[in-house]
Amino acid sequence: MTLAPALVGKLEAALGRGGVLREPEDLKTYECDGMTTYRVVPELVVLPRSGAEVQAVVRLCHEHRVPFVARGAGTCLSGGAVPCPGGIVLSLARMNRILELDAGSGRITLEPGVTNLAVTRAAAPHGLYYAPDPSSQPVCTIGGNIAENSGGAHCLKHGFTVNHVTGLEVVLADGELVRLGGMALDQPAGADLLGAFIGSEGTFGVVTQVTLRLVRRPESVQVLLAGFPSLDAAGAAVSAVIAAGIVPAAMEIMDRFTLEAVEASVHPGYPDAGAILIVELDGAVAQVEDDLARVETLCREGGGRDLRVARDEAERALLWKGRKAAFGAMGRISHDYYVQDGVVPRTRLPEVLRQIEELSRSYGLRVGNVFHAGDGNVHPLVLYDRRAPGEPERAKELAEAILAVCLDAGGSLTGEHGVGLDKMARMPLMFSHADVETMLRLKRAFDPEGLANPGKIFPAGVAPEAWGVHPLERLAH
């Protein structure tokens, strides 16, 4: 499909020639997101600078029945920001202004192209910060976080993006500008359209303005590092901490493969161990001190060794730098890797980790495990070499087998990376045909013509009898 010259001319008139990219070398930059398995070169890329320009672009797309994909920094790991065939990419990178920060109410209003870390940096002088912190925090954008309902290391205690967005200004797929929510944390009675929009993976429309809730910096923060002989032992320690009634701000696990890569990359000084556990506690000084002592005891009882508590902010930052650099660091030990994202109940973590190890041996591919252990959000990294015949296909099969293990344990397909293109074919494992029909009805209410990020999330052509049963029904059997 080639876009009509009339449409291209109208877009250039609305945005200026510098706001429309049409040269092949420019378009190639936008052919994929962080999940590089899927690639589609867009017909055109537009770079609006304001909500009014976004509205103009979307209206033109609607008029000419041209599909579009909104894109932030392209850090998505599910293929959710991959262009659609015959469509345009609507890049929000230039919409990166912080519009207002009201420290008194703990609210910040900004454009969707502002990076996650920039929000906390803006809030820091006021003793505030933004809680959701994906590993791609320095570069991922708030608009992308909203699309995927991103979480990060601290979602165990502080929640996901949906818990911190109070208001959105969005352009629907027909060009209509609407406002959802506002400054208040509690939404008005009726349908929760704000909550529905967050995590819709760009299939409902385009975010043009966001109001976020900021939180007060805690009185005390302590970070504990513990080495364990195995993933099994580290997973059991996580269950023990939660069972003791302690709710840390974060609990993160990395295995030996991941440690090798991280040490070579950012040198955080992690111990030589089968796995490490990072536990962060925050809150009132007395409570943190008491919880820290209990966590140390539970870790030692579970086989933990080389326990270390960060002495200051610099050491805390270094310990977290290792964790947040884990994905990128895997390039040190593997030519390619496939990032998976599933969720399992915390009590089933040790069992699921053992099954992942067994699958790794069965498929003959190494798996590096790094994940948000506190809420059971696992991120196995399947290591492979795309130059080796059959390895890319085997890696994908292994990643899908890991997802099946998560679901069998009572978990879900995704914790924060979304479905996108990557998990679309696995939707029948978790949802029934009736479930998905309900989701599609909601999608059509926002986007009747199917122009907003089409071809994502919902697999086409799957007969009703091929879909699964409701997860609760499956668990009952």
C-alpha cells in the first residue's frame, strides 16, 4: 500500500515538512521496537509537537482510513509499537514538556514524550518522586508506560502505572479529543474509562496529556543484597518474607548467567552465587529497621550468604544499576536473547523456576532469569544465536513453553510488557472466546473503524472452540 499523495500533502501542511519523515533511511529507524523479532517499515512517520497536531493527524488518518501506531521511545518488549502494514507511525518524541508541577497536591501534568526518570528528577527538589520505575526508566516515556501499564521493581508495594495516573487527555481514533479523570485520585462513579485506557496498548487512541500522582519520599530506605546457592533457594526466601507479613518496596532476583553479564557490564560487585536477591525496604525508620532485621534472619535461614546492606545512597544506586542494566548486559554473554514476561503466584515460584531450568536443558538453550520476585513477575531471557540454523525458532518455542508453565501455575501471560504481537497467538491459552469478544466490544467502542494500532493483542481467525476456558475454571480442575 502506498499512501495517497493528497494525504501526505495534508500531513505536511499540518505539521510542516520537518514533521513528516518519508525517506527510506528515516523510516527504517521505526521498523521495530525493543522486541526486534518483528519488523515492518512504516509508510510514513509523523512528529507532532502538540495535542492539536496529534488531533489533526488522527483526523486525516480517519478521513483516509489509514491505520496508525502511536510510539514513544520504542522500548516496548512485545512488538506493540511495531508499525502496521500500510500505516503510519505517530511518534510522540517531540511532545516532551512538563506543563505543571503542583507540589502541594502531589500532581504533575506533562506530555506523553516525557521520560519516566525525568518525572522523578523534576519532583525531587520538592521531596517527591514518581513510583513506577521500569528497567528502561532513563529512556522509556510516560505515554509508553500508560500503553503497557508498566510497573518496575517497586510495583510490589507502590503499584503499577494505573495506580498513579489520575487524568488523561486523549485523541480517539476519529480525532475527537476527550478528557478522562482529572486531578482527583478517586474517579467519579460510573464506568472506569481511565482505567480501561491504561494498558490498552495503543488500541484505543493516542495520549496527548497526562496528570500523574507523585508520592512523598520515605523517611528511610534500606537495600539488602543476599547471595543464594540456587534460584530455588532465592525463590523460597521471597515466599518466606511475604509469609512473614513483610511488604518490601521491591524484591528482585537474578541468576548466575545474568550476574556474569551484569558484572562484566556495570561492575556492581555482586557476590559469586547461584542467584542473588535484592530487597528494598522503605517507610518510617523504626519500621524499616525492624523489617530489615527480620528479612536478614529469613534470608540466612533460607541459605543466604554474603549478606550486605547498602551503606549510603551511592551504594544503593550501584546495586540497583546492576539490576536495571540486566537486559542490555546479556549481550555480553549471548549473541541474541528473547525476553519473556509472565506472572506466577509467589508461592509457586520455586516450582516454576525448577520447571524453567528443566525446559532450558530440554531445548538445549540457556535461560537467564531476572525478575520482580515480590509480585511473581518473571522475565526469563532465552539466550540463542540467530546465526545458528533453527535456534531462533527453538528460542521462541522455549519462551512460549515457559508461558504455558506460568499459566498452569495459575499465573498470566504478561505482567507489564503487554501482549502486542509477541503473545497474541497465546491469548487462547488464558482467555475464552467470550472473554475476548467482550474485550473487542470495548475496543470497538473507542475505535469503531479499527485504525488505532490494529493487528495487536487479538489473534484473527481463531475459531471459538479453539479458545481456552476461563482461568478460574481451569484452576478448579
